[in-house]
Amino acid sequence: MGPKRIKLVKVEEVNYEEEVVALKTALEDKNEELEAFANDHEKQEKTIKNLKLMRDKLEVQVDNDKTEIINLKRKLGEQVKAKNIVEQLKEKIECPVCFEIPQTGPVPVCPNGHFMCNECKADACPTCRVGMADGKSLLAVTVIENIDHRCRFVDCEEFFPHDEIKKHVKVCGHRTVSCPSSKCNVKVGLSKLLAHLNNGDCSYDYPVTIEKASLIEKVSAVKTLNFTTSEKGRTGKSAFYKLSTFTFEDIRFCIYIEKRDWLYQFSIVMFASED
């Protein structure tokens, strides 16, 4: 048997470089996806944590609101109860003659405990007809000093504490005033005085509107207003004239002219309070 022949096979060298690069790229992409997923997961955990904190705060806020509502209901109930008590006290100290609540003390009281105001006090109690003595109610004065009083003028519907009602009455825009015309004895609310003057024979027509002066006019000259009045039928040494009414920047006033002993007197009456 002769020597054995060995067949040589040529092995071609395979290039794996491109496959390695592709695998590395794929691995990097996967790592980026994992990193993005981890970041999203971290954000979601933070979001969940924040939502839990918000939930806890809302639960605390809800509990606080419930407590506040309970307290408000209790206070409201107390206020309603106090208001009912005040209304009952007002009814008790209301004068049975003029049906007004006294705004100042002392408050007369009969032997049976019935109240009335000083203006309406008589020899006998208007409620039980028992003779009035010199009794005064300290309780009624205490009530008066701790309630709000309605302004006594008809067209005014405002209420004020005891220590402010007197100040308001002096400057109330509805307070009762006398017509400034010497020939008229009518008493009317200040807010209706102009209408009374213009709708009757106390003044001439409707008020004259004085236009607002510009800044230049105020600085350069004093604004003047001329008006005339008739002497017809007034030949004597004394005479009376109708009022002349005016308005200027929401301020209403009138000029009253009177002649006495051949001397003319001009008076300006403001339809407003001192302030």
C-alpha cells in the first residue's frame, strides 16, 4: 500500500468586520432605548411621587375646608340666633305710640315694664294704662347702645351704629329742610328740595347749569354769572322775589333776593351738607 494522498482545501478568510459594526450599532441603540426607558421610568416615579404629595395636600385642604365649613355654620347659627334675639329686643323697646326705637336714653318704663320714648311719654302707659312714674330702664339703654339704628328720615334706608347715627342725621341727604322761599312753609327732604322749587311757584323755571371752567379760565379770571330780575309790581321799599336755582359740578344752590327798606339782600343757599 503506497503513501496516502492528502487533499489540501483552500480556506477563504471571512471578513466579520461589517457584522461586528452592525452588532455594535444595534447594541448602542438598545442601550439608548434602555436609558430612555430608565429616564421615563424615573420621570414617571417622580410624577407619581408629586401626585401623591398633591393628593396628601388636597386631603389636608379638604379636612381644613370641612373644619372651616363646620365653624362657619356654627358662627352663622350663632349670628342668626343673636339677630333673632336683637330683633326680639327691638320689638320690646319699640315705642307703642310712634313705633320708633329710641336712639338715646333714658328710656321711660312703666311699673309693668312697658317701654316708650321720651317724646311720647304721657301720664299713663299707652300699653297697660297704668300711671307712669319716674322709672328708667337701664336694660333698654344697653340695647339701644349695641344695635344699629335706621336713619329716621323717610327716604333714607341706611343703618348706623349708635355712636354714628347722630353724625349721619346732621348730614343725611334726605334730612327734612324748610323751603328757602319766605312765602312757602313747606318742609321737604333735601333730596327733593330742587324738585319742589322747580315744580311750584317758589323759583323760576328749571335750574341754570353753570358749565365747568377750564384750568386756563380758573387761573386767568374769576368766572362770573350774570342774571336779571324784574322790578315789575315791586315799587315799594320791600319786595320778595322767586328763587333762582343753579347747578355746578353736581352742586345745587339757589340765590334768594329780598328787598327791605330799599336795600337789596342776596343770599346763597346750598342744597348740601357742610362737608
